[in-house]
Amino acid sequence: MTGPGPALGPSRQSTPYPPPACSGAATGPAAPGAQRSLSGSSTALCRRARGRAGRRSTGNPAGAGGGRSEAGRAGSDRAVRGRPQCLPAELPAGRLRAQQSRAGALVRLSLPLFSPAALSMAGAPLGDLLSFRAFRAACPAGYEYGYGYGGGLPGLREREFPRLRGITYLDHAGSALFPESLLKAFTDDLRNNVYGNPHSQNISSKLTHDTIEHVRYRILQHFHTTPEDYTVIFTSGCTTALKLVAEAFPWIPGGTKQPSSRFCYLTDSHTSVVGIRGITGSMNVSSVPIKPKEILLSEKNRLSAEEQNCTTPHLFSYPAQSNFSGTKYPLSWIQDIKSGKLCPIKIPGKWFVLLDAASYVSSSPLDLEVHQADFIPISFYKIFGFPTGLGALLVNNRIAPLLRKTYFGGGTAAAYLAGEDFYFPRKSIAERFEDGTVSFLDIIALKHGFDVLEKLTGGMEKIKQHTFALAHYTYNVLSTLKYANGAPVVRIYSDTDFSNPDVQGPIINFNILDENGEVIGFSQVDKMASLYNIHVRTGCFCNTGACQMHLGISNEDIQRNLQAGHVCGDDIDLVDGRPTGSVRISFGYMSSFEDAQTFLKFIIAIRLSKSDAEIPFQSSVTTLTTESVPDDRPSFNSADKLSPISHISDTELRNNSSVTMTTGSRQPPQAEAESIRAAVSETAIPTYRRGGKPITVTNIYLYPIKSCSAFEVTEWPVGNQGLLYDRNWMVVNQNGVCITQKQEPRLCLINPSIDLKKKIMVIQAEGMDPISVSLEENTGKETVISESKVCSHRVKTYDCGERIAVWFSMILARPCRLIRQSSDMSHQKNTKGLASATNISLSLVNEAQYLLINVASILQLKEHISARLEEPLEMEELIRRFRANIVISAPESFEEEEWAEISIGALRFQVVGPCSRCQIICIDQQSGERNKEFMQSLSVARGRKTNFGIYLMNQPLHSSLPDMLSVGSQVLPVLKENMEIQPPTSSEEKCSG
């Protein structure tokens, strides 16, 4: 590490609803009603020590209302967030006492606190901070890491999750990962038994029916309840279960003599919960959002005895665990609300509780014998990873008779008449609400899921301890990281200090900050994480309410962001410099210390390794003398660069010239079309700023096969999709999904070249015999046109045959095929912003027809990257990493970002926007080796973004002659926003090619 080392000290943490006394200060925008809190290492250590000391003195680790331990169950259920007295800041470190299982993997920790002596947070070397010793010292007292089964966690990972080698998976809140033994047990079951439709009466059907009933019982057993108290209704997922509640709940609409029902929900709820208000609204039932802090103050809404006697049913929904922050809301609320002790709003009637447990039950035990919610929706893939598309609604039998149902499907009727309005439902609640045949094979898989999970881990309480130990440690290290100027590296969005697993789940939500406290967009962080093979989740996580609360996003901001083009799930991470979302990591039962360590090393590497000592260069136009360019500029006199003019046939010109009708191509998405800037006046003179040097084309590249090696030429025809044959083919896996260098870097070692005279594409690779593909489309009757996707956009393609598929499968050592874009079934779209209304079509590119980069910009970036590398960087290598179609030599670095359009010879191009780079620039295009330094350097150099190069769309000229793009041609730009421009001198006009 160069320059001053990172300062280490406790961070400041937000507390949106009443925190313990002496809580830490906020790291991010506090939610409404947040209390001012204290800062300083002694305060943070005091807070952590209090939580542990309190739990040891009572013998009950469940210090708050959510969840419970096996010991002290009743006390845990009644407990609320306490306010213990402060202990001295400097506490003895205590002695580490570890008990290891026979396999040496189970570690039981009794160190009482996360103290300076234990971890040396203040000023600790990063190596010590990230050691396993530091992790063990940070574990909460009495909590276990690992499970001690068959070689411990390393053995479990190696046997059950070999596919995770080299991968750090930190999106367990999104989906758990299934173990190998689950699939084996399930497939063995299917091979050894015949399972028929459970609605039939034959032997195989009876076996299916009985197995399903056994699984229902197993589910109830898992949640510590019985069929006498709860019924399991299988659904396609948690969302469907929520929709079922909305449709079946006995709402009383407004406008009747009886008081109307209310649907209340916590604002920190999943979209699928909030969406219930769409159904209630159609029934004239009001929906009322409730903020978390308002529930804590809702005792003032307590109803009188007379009001509680009102029978109007109301429904309150809240998550057992926030899928945004991991906050565990008190399960004691269930009984408090049902008894009238807490009232979301003051209105006569009877309250029922919908507990969204999907996130909670993935890593924590839920006891329905104690916490008797009325409705509990779950998704099983959150627990087991398999099967997907299967969930359940657990219904309290006391409310089940009140539920209403209008539609009836197969298997739900005891009797009905087709000719008359007569229907009598089945007696069983489950059969009454499970329309049609349930997904019986997936349900059978659940049995094996429960068995395997119990065998591997010992149960949900152990999973809870294991995952919290990892989250607790990761949170504390993240909170400690600071820049040399004392600024925090991350802003954590949390309601707790991660000291108690009964109020905090294994989820950490945060944004990375720069040295000035500005947020680095989540999309940028996601790109960087992918370089390290770290899988995280970004955005708002289908929880807009929590996102607004923690990030300080107002309702008006949401609407403005939508107008700016940002929608849920896209990669627009900053609008006017303010974040639209965040980054979330989450741990699962198979997560390891190495996962946490790798993630923390990643954060340190991208923010603290060298960035403190570096000064980013400006992204605005910087003058660079042209005298320095020729030394490093690649020559374009190489013999392998082709000039194909004499080899173009009339047919090829008709099929690919820009003057012909657009066929067989996908279109730029609407958002891209709208982003194209309005063209300047037809009479504007495209030229430079006064005194500018000539700009010329130095290199032309096309990429016949998407993500394979470049084919360099000196002159090439332009078709209606861009350069002729550019990205007309792509490699797909056995499922028809496009393979790129992100998944398969060896693609860059495959070298396609186009021979227009012979009308073939020759494909070469080291160790393989060359193979050729005809340039003429296979339009025979036997050709099968299929749909593929490129960046979520549909394209029509056809397969290039078995011979080619075998060749690609051999070199890539995986089943794959080569497909080509079809010219059939064209789809045209009018693209706004061009000089005239034009139907723009794309080949298999991601964003636009052309990508342009500037040699001057590359030179400046080369200087920046070379300073961070041990070996000198060749200019040719760097150019190839950026995989541009057009390389130009402009006198000023990054001046291309100021252009609205350009002309090259007879061709006119509209600038669509900047190219935001992905991890492919980290791949050496000659060897296929990765180097993370390139993305990191670009991010630092460009001021936290990874833009490099500009996208172009062609404005075709209506001419009978073919359009050609040539090396040496002069480039004439028009500046953005009608900036003042000057005509070229006569000498510059002579350079036009």
C-alpha cells in the first residue's frame, strides 16, 4: 500500500426508532424521528458490551421481542428493547476459549466483547483485522460458527457446494443455494417410486397424496405447531400466498352500515405486501401505511372494551425480518396487536396479523406455538434453494372458516352443477384453496430439503447463530474502515448495532462512499464485485419504503427519478448525485468466514489499497499535445488489415447497404432512442474549436462473432446495422443463452476473419484446425428460426450446424453452439433525435451500432494504469481491451464526450452517449487472463464512473453508392448544445477522406 494507511475506528450507525441509551451516531440519513446519538470508540464498545453482559446476566440471548432461544423462551417473548446502564468503556479482553469438535471445525466462543484488546480496532493492521483470530474474537459469546458435521464447514462446502469454488455468494436473502445431497436424495426418490396425480385413486396417486400430507406435517413440525392449530396451503410462492390472503380475507367495504375494514402495513414491507392495497382498493377498503416508529407509539390508540367488541375485521401486515436491512421486528407484536395492546390505528374492530416470514425463516427458527400469527406466507427456495416456484400460506385454523373464495378450480369442489349456480366446497381448508393439481413433485422435494438441512446443520437455531456470527463480524469491520482523512468508507443502513441476533438478521445494507462522503453508485460497485467473483444484490430490493427511509428519498424524489428514466431494477444508481438504491450482502447456512474475508478484502482493495494516494484526472477535456501520440499509436499499415472494396458483390450491397430497407435486426430500446440528442441544424458546419488539430481515423475493428477476437481492417463497407458483418454471430450455451467473455474469457482466443471474395468467415484458434462458415444466409426450408436474447432484447437467430457446434464445444470445453442473426421477420422502430426520421436496426451488439474511442484518452489512461502495474503496458493491448469499432486520434483527451455528432467522409453519426464499461476490459485479449487493476484504475481515474468511449448511430445517406469507412479519413465533430464552432481551414479540408 502506498501513501497514508487507512484510519480505523468505529463508524456511526443510524437508529430510526428508539435506540438503546448511548447508541452510536448515524452513518447515513436518519429516518424521521431518529434520535441524535453519540460517537467515539468507547461508546461503541460500551454499547456492544452492554448487549452481551445483559444476555449473560439473564441467561437469555434473546433480549428483544423477536424470536427466542430454547432457554428462557417465555422471558424472551415478553422482552422489549431495554436500556441497560453504560459499562466502563475499556473492558478486559477476556480469554478466548475454543472448543473444537473431533473434526476441528466447531468453534464455540466465550469472549465477552468486541474489545480493543480482542481485535485492536483502533489502528489495527488490516491483515490482523481480517484474520480468523480476529473473527473468533468478534463472535458473540456462546455463539457457534460452523456445524461440526463430517469435516466441519470446509468439508460441507467441498461435498455439498463444489460449484462455489472461486465464487463468493452473498445473496442468500435473494435465494438460498441447494446442496448436492438434496438433489441426489430427490432424484433417487423419483427413480425409485412412481408418483401419479394426487386427484386420482390408483396406487401411484395414493402414494403421492400420502407423501404430500406427510410433507404438510413436516412443515408444521418445522415451525413448532400442529395440524390442530394451522393449515398449510401450497402456493406458487410467497407472493401468491399474499395475494390469496388479499382475495380471501373477509373485508367489509366502506359505505355500509357496519364500520369498514382497514388494511395496515409496515412501510418496511416487500412490494408484494404493499400490492395488497390494489385488491383492497377495488373493494372500497382503505389501506394505511404505518412507519416502524409509529407502531412503538401505538399504545395510545388502545381501544375501549366496547370498541374491541366490534366484529369488523382489520388486517395488519409486517415482516418478521426486513429484506432490506435485516431488522427483525418483534414477534411480540403479534399478540399485542391481536389483544388490542397495540393498535396500528384507532378504529373499532378486531385485528388479524399477517406475518411476512419469507426473509426471516431462511436463517431463523419461527415458533408458531408461541407467536400465533393468523397468516404466514413463505417461499421454500429461500430456505433450501430448491425447489423454486413453490411456497405456502400457513393459516391459523381459528380464522380459516372466515375466509371467502369465489373462484373454484379442479380438486376444490365437493360437488357442483354445470347447469346451475350450485357449488359446495371441500371440507379441508387446504383442498378448498389449492386450485388445480398442486406441484406434487416439488412438494415431495421439500421432505428431502428438511431432512438434508437438519442433517447438515443441526437445525435453524444453529443456522441463526452461524449466520449472525458472520454478519456481526463483517458489520464491525465495515464500520471501522476509514480513509486517511477520517471519512468512513461505507454508510450502513441499519436499525441496530448488530449486537443481538434476535433483533438483527444476517443482512448488511450499505453504500460505499468516496473520501468526500459522496456515494459511489451501486451499479459501479456491482461491476467491481463481479471482477472478484463476488455475488451481491443491488437496488431497492423490492422494498421502496425501507429504501426511502434509510436513503432519505422523498416521494417527490421517486417521481422525479421516474421522469429521469429510472425504474425499479435498472442500473441507474445516481440521479443528480443522489443514490437511488444501495448494495446488500446476506449470509446463508453454507456461508463461511472466507466469504466474509473475501468481501472485506474487496472493499479494502477498491477503496483503501491505493486510492488515498492518488489524484483522479479530470473527466473534462484536457489538452494533450499531438506530438506524443505517434510514438505509441498503433500503425495501420499492417498486412493483416484488409481493404475489401473490390470483393463486395451487388447482393451484399443490397442486403447490407444503409440505403436498403432494414431487415432481420433488433432495435435500440426506447430509453436508448430517447437518449439520442436532438441533431443540430442541417445547415450547421461540422468542425472543430478554433485552432483545433485535424482528427483522423487510426484503426477500424469489427467483431464478426460477439465477444470473440477483433478483426482489424483498413477499409470496410457500412451496412444498415453498422460495419458489415459486425457481431452477426454469437456463441450460446446448451440452453440458448449468449456466452460472453464475462463467463468465458477464452472467447477472445477465437479469431474470426471475413473473406468477402470467397464469401466465407474463417475461424481460427490455437491447437484447432481452421473452420469456415458461409457468409450467405441459410434460408432453406429446413432452417429453424428461433428467438434469442441480447441484453434482454429479443433477436431472431438460426443455428450454424453441428460441425461448427462441435468445434466451439471442443475449444471451450463445454457444450455450446454458434448461431447467426436472421434477416427474416424484420422489426423496425423509429428512432428519435436523428436528423431525419430513420429506422435504426442493430446487430447482436449491446447498445448501439458503433463504439468509438480516442487515442489521446487512451494515452492518458495508459499513464494512470501503468503507474499501478509492475510491467509496462503496450498501447495496442490497451486499445484491444476496449473493443471499439472506430479508433480516432483527436488532439485532446476525452473531447469526444463533448460531441453531439460526427462526420467521417460521407458518413454521418449521431452520438448516443457514453459507454459504461464492464469487466471485459480486465481481460487481456491476447491471453484471456484477467487483471482487476484495469477496472479499478478506470473507476478512480474517471471519478467513480467507468465511462470510456462513446456510442454512435449511423445516419445513412440516400445514395446509390456503398458507404465505406476508411483509416485515415478525417473526423468532423459538432459540439453539444450548439456550442460555438469554427469552420476548418483550407489545409484541414484537404485532409478529408
